[in-house]
Amino acid sequence: MNIFRSRISAVMALCFAATACVFQLGCGQSEQATSESFSRVASSVAKNAANPKPGAVGGQESILFDAMMGSAVDLDININPEAGRQAIPIQGRPTDPSAVSENKGRPVVARATFELMPGEELWVIAKGSNPATPASEETPPGCGALMAKLPDSKKEVPVPLKHTAVVGNIDGYIATVDVTQQFQNPYNSKIEAVYVFPLPDNAAVSEFVMTVGERKIRGIIREREEAARIYNDARKQGHVASLLTQERPNIFTQKVANIEPGKKIDINIRYFNTLQYDDGAYEFVFPMVVGPRYNPPATTDGIGAVGRGNQGVSGQSTEVQYLTPGERSGHDVSLSLNINAGVNIESVRSVNHDVAVKDVTETERSVTLSASDSIPNKDFVLRYQVAGDKIKTAMMTHKDDHGQYFTMMLYPPADLKKVQRSPMEMVFVLDCSGSMNGRPIDQARAAISHAVQSLTPRDTFQIINFSSTASQLGAAPVIATPQNIQKGLTYLNSLNGQGGTEMIEGLKAALDFPHDEGRFRLVSFMTDGYIGSDHDMLNALSDKLGDSRIFSFGVGQSPNRFLMDRMALIGRGAVAYLSLNDDPVEIMNRFNERISHPAMTDLSIDWGNMNVTDVYPQILPDLIVGRPVVITGRFTGEPSSITVGGRQGMQPTSFAVAVDAADASKEHKGIASVWARLKIMDLMTQFSRTPDQAAELQQTVTQTALEYSLMSTFTAFVAVDSMSKTEGEFGTTVAVPVNVPEGVKYETTVEN
Amino acid sequence: MNTNEPTNSQSGSRCLRIPLCWALLIAFDVSLMALTYAQEGNTGTADPPVQSVQTEIPGPDDVAADVRRFEAIDVFVDSGNQRLAAWQLEVKSTANDVQIVGIEGGEHPAFAEPPYYDKRAMNNNRVIIAAFSTGDNLPSGRSRVARIHVQVRGSGARTWLSELTTSATTDGSRIPAEISIAKTDR
């Protein structure tokens, strides 16, 4: 066995990723103090800053000083000597900073003088007990933070995640992405950092490296429970360790244990994924924040959305903590992308972020995220238009020790556009939950409004809205006459976002009524997909779909793309995304173009001389105009041309797919990982639908994930540095709080 | 059956009737090939025999049987006066109560990156790792090429087996080298 082959690219990519990392110094933990005595304190309000729990070490006493005109505030801070060494992070403008005096065994006084302007606030937060012996593992540590709120700025919250560096390389439609999370302890005691973050739902996470100082330790893929046990052992024994688990296909939890004050730990994750191609443009997406999920009552395995410091409030097994609108963290993101499209690139557009684009060659671009747009509160979406007439369906192959793999993007035949569609029964389902309140629902309404007005009297339509319950325009779909359309628009404009996200209610309302046999039923979901019960929703969709087709529209800056993509896949339709920066008319025109022509249905493939197995997706979807389908599988024998057959309306049709000869000599390491990831996703769909086969399916998923070193629901990466042993058992657990996605209202989505 | 056709035995006996000069020529060629093979062995293109080394790694005697502790094992390759550009090795414990929990790179900059492991060969107590360097700055002599972090349950020493399956120079020539492992001093 020889595993040297194909290491050059991997090593080079690692080096590239390493050089791309930007290590940020400074932790907001400057130990400063001041002298001088009080001159004046305008007013003071005592309150708890972090919702301390009784007996919890993280309980903090806070004092807020509001300033009057030209106030100077001098503080004497008594420090509990039993609490160990106290750090006093000072942010703002201390007029007389000096080092904090320390005197072990005796009370210590730190003094600070501040000048505050009207409207400014000075917070003094003191920790109440020994940080090294937390009563609760989930309580934030005392940070002794001393912060001044500046005019026109948000209150900065110290967080243990300083920076995320993303470096992507795209070859054709396969992306290799290195994500480096730079953790740093801004507190004065040891911590465990917990960060719940998103990745693309088709990301095949295959590498994990922890960097401690100058030393890099490659993580090992293990069965999830085993990895967690190893991590917990290491954590309790004081070793620096990290654990990466998957909560949903697009939601992951990173834990890093025993980060000492001021110390940095980097985590590098590498994944492969395929890009979507849509009407002549490829789309690269890097999600930056998990949107606040709604969980149905009585569920505990969802994704909770809670305010910062409110761990456990949601009752869910996984929680994301959110910053209030008045807070910000120092966590930022850098992103660079190298695109090698293989064909000429006509244009590049970043949907949500400012970017700099450099033309390398006609087929290559270098894209860099602007430093001024580095707050991780919206998905990075880059669409690049390629020369359409040169795009052809072609097969890429890869061979390694596991065997041979192929992937191909099947493009619909051009003559599909010549055939007109049959009458439609259009059902628009609008998410009117609290997370859609404001700009997202405005966008969705505008999109539906345009789509409704594009219907003809041959069609019927229905508008359904759901939040905590579902309601609809009428008892049954109505003919799309001008009068009915006007009635529909009036109804649409009356809808607003509030309440829960009982999406299944919307699904039932959309599919639980008799099918009009004379029309083709098409259901369009307009939602951010912020639910914690993704699989329940997908199972319900599978059960109720019938002959309907689902077109899902992910609304907003950071929709639940896993749910949207899977709904469209199961529903044999297509997915589209409607960012707040998109033109809803343009998006819906593209939708109308797709549904204006029949799809190529009943696909079948003659594999020629190739012996093909394990093809994913296992049920071939329809080929819709403007929307190709990626198919991946394994094979033996020599790659050869294949023939794709199907029907256009009632007429049989077929087209040939050639092996990309120019590509044959290239190496596509990612294909094997992408294939294994698709296999796992397919097995997980079966897992959630066939409980009687759960044990067997779990074993197959685990085996596949271990064999290909991939993240899955049942596997996890763990890395332990046995060389570093910190003092004490383990530190306090600190969640990395994040912003709610841009456009989403904290008040209507986050539990406190 | 055509009786004029030679049988197999006839054909075989005919092969034996080779002129003496041809036989000498063949013998010379065989000798030349043997010599070339031997020289290649000296210059490194032949595969050196794979050596398996057994090493006892000491452990504390005063811990309970169910206590799990973490330690690290350094893996060294000694390539003598040759510059080591690539290597592949296998390390495994004979005990089942050992878990590999991380793989770190070596001491020389050429092998500082954590090596890749063979996913399929990875087991709780067994790993195959490999690395190569395309740079000019390469180690010679004895150099730590990797560090394996492990979790061990219970007390006492553990026996480890290590095999260096490949060691090569920048041009891909195999070179003789020795593998050794030792417990890492904290």
C-alpha cells in the first residue's frame, strides 16, 4: 500500500491555508488599572449582566454607570483574593491607565478614571467566586470585563473565537475549502470554547487539524460517542483537546478544551463540495451564521436559539447563543477564493458582501472578501457566469485505493425550451413566522406577487401562510383571473411575520387537498427554513408529496439551505435563494422560465462499458430547464460514453455524455469524498424514514464515514495534545455568541 | 491429430539443443543482471527489507485498571547520511487498550506538518502514516518524523511494533533507514 500519491496537492493546499491564516493579536484582556480617586459618579444601576445561576461561578455582579455631561468616573474595585488572579479588561478611554495592583492573599484595589460623554455607559463586572472550580460546566466564566460603551457603537462582548479564515479553491464545480477557526481566551481563567457554526449541507468534511502554538496535531475520525469520551477524558485531565461533531448536515459544533488565559488554539477544517449551477452561473456559498431555529413544543433534539448567557433556556440538545442588537463580538471573517472554471468566466457577482475580484486568466478569478464587510452575519454567496455555449455535460473521474469514482453534471437538453407547459395548479406557501418579520417577508411577498401576476387563466392558484398555525386564501385553488389575482394580492399584503414556525402545518395545508387531475400541481415554499426539526419536515413531505413538485425558495441572508435543498430534491423540483439583496422579480422570472417548459422526466442511464454501482442520488430527479443535476457514483472498467434517456412530455428522448478527455489526466481527490458524503446523506434519509432499520443503517453510515474519514451524525473528529497539561481539572464552558442573521429580528426569534 | 506436429515433449527437448556460444551468452547476461541488481541495491533503487521493531513503552504501575491517561510516542527515522525526502511507516500497539487520539508532525521543518494517515488502515491502536517533502532542506541522520498521541487505559508498559515500509530520497530512490520509537518526555 502506498499513500504518497496525491499528497503534493494536499500538502501545498495546507501550506497555502496556513499562510492565508491571519493571526490576530490582542485579546481585550489588557491588565490595566488606574489611580486617582473619585471625582463624581453621575448615577449607578446595579444589575446582572450575564444572568447568573445560583451558585454558578459565572455569576457576575455588574454595575452600570450612566454619565452626565463631562463626567469623570473614578472607580475603586475590590478584588476577591480567593478568586485568583483577576484580569480587568478595559475598553473605552481610560484617562489614566496603569497596571492592576496585585497582592496575593489580601483584598486588592484597582482604580480607574474615565471620562464619559452624555449617553455613554460604563459597566463594571466583577466575578463572584473562584473561576477554576465552576459549579456548572455550562456557565460563562467571570471575565472581570470593564467596558465602556462608545457613542454610535455597539457594546463589544469578549468571545473566545477571534477570527475565521476561509480559503477556497474551485476546480470546475468542485470546491476545496479550508476553514481556520482561531480561538483565543479573552478571560482570566481557563475555558472550554463551544462554537455552533454552519457549513454547506453537502460539505464532505474530511480533515481536521488542531494547532497549539507552533505544533499541529491531526485529528482522528472516531465513532461519535467514542470521540466524545476521549475528548471529555482529555478535558477533565487538563489537556488541550478539540472535538468536532455534526448536529445537522449543515450545523456543526466545535469544542476546544482547556484554553488558558490569553492562549490561542487554531482549528483547521477542510471540506469538499460541489457547486450548484443555475442558468449559466455557478454558485459558491459559504454560510457564516446559523439562523435562529424554531422547535416544536415538547421536542428536545432541536437547535435552540437563546440569548447570550442563557444556556439551557431552550431545552434543546444543541443551542446557539445570540448577541443582542446592541452587542457585537470581535469575531470576524476573512475569505479568499481561487476559481478555475475551466471555461471563460463572463462575470462575477457577490450577492451579500463587498469583494475584490482579480482577473487571473480568462478562465480564472481570484476573489477576496472586503475587510470592511467581515461580520459573520450573512452567507457569502458568489455567482459567476460562465460562457454558456461551452458548457456541456461531461464526466470527471477519480481513482484511488478505494476504487474508481465519477461525477457528472447533467444539463437539460436545449430543445426542452421549445415545448410549452401544461396548465398549472400553483400553491404558494409563505412562512409568516417571527423570523420572517420585516425585510424577509417583504421580499417573499414581492416574489409571490410577481409570480401570481404571471399566471394565466389556464392556471389555478392558492396562497397559504403558516406560523404557529396555517391559513389560506380560500377553501380551494382559484382560477387565475384578474379579479382573483387582485384578491390574492390583497390577501398577500395582509400577511405579516409573527409566531412560531409550524412548517408541517403549512405542508399539510399545501398537499392535503384533492389533486386537480387536469393541472400540474406545483408547490412553492417561501421560507427561511428556520426549524430545528428538519427531518420531521422532510419525512412529512415524502409521505404527502404524491404527484406534486416542490420548488423551495430560501429567503433571507442565511436560510437553512439543507432543508431547502432537500425539500426540492425530495419534491423533484428545484431550489432557489432569495437574498435580501436579490431582485425578487428577477428570481421569479427565472422560476417562471423553468416552469414554463416541461422537465425531462423518467431519467435512465445506459452506462456503456462501465460497471456502475452506488449512484447518488439514487432516485434520479427530473431535468428542469436551467437546472442541471449532479450525479456521482463508483465504477469499474474504463470510463466510457454513456447515454441518458427519458421522456419529454410523452415523447422518448436521449442524449450522450462523453468522458472529458482533457480532464482524464487530472486528479480530483474530492470526488471520492463527495461521493461518500452523498451516500451518507442518502442513508440518513433512509435512517429517519425507516426506524426498524436504524441500527443497520447507522452501522453502514459509521463504516462509510470512518473509511472515508468524513464527518457524519455518527462520527466525529477528535484531537488531543497529550503534551500540554494545564493546571486544574477543566475550565468554564463558554459558548461563542453570534449575531442573528442580517434582516432577522432578535426580539421575535431568540429565547431569553 | 497430425503426427508431424511436434509434441510438447519434443518441443522441450529441442529447446535444450542450444549452441554453446548461446548458452555462454545467456549466462553472461544473467550475471550482468545480477550485478546490476546488486548495484541498484547499494544505490537505493531496490526495496530494502522492511524491518519490524518491537519496543516496550513504560507506563506507571500505580494507576487503577480503568484509569485512562494520555501520552505521546515519538517516531524516529534514521536515514544515515542520506537526505530523507519521503517515508511511510506503520505503528501499532499489541494491546487493545490503546487509542490513537492525534498525529503530530516531526521536528525537522520538512516534516513539521502532521502526516496523513491511511483512513482504511486506521484502527484504535494501529496507524499507517506517510509524508514527503519537495523542498531542498531535508533531514539526515536520526530525526523525529512524527509524534503519535495516544490514550492508554490502566497501568504498566505497552508493547509497540513499528515498521518502516518506505524511505526515499527526492528522486524517489529507496534508501535504507531505521525506525525507532520512544515515549515522549513532557
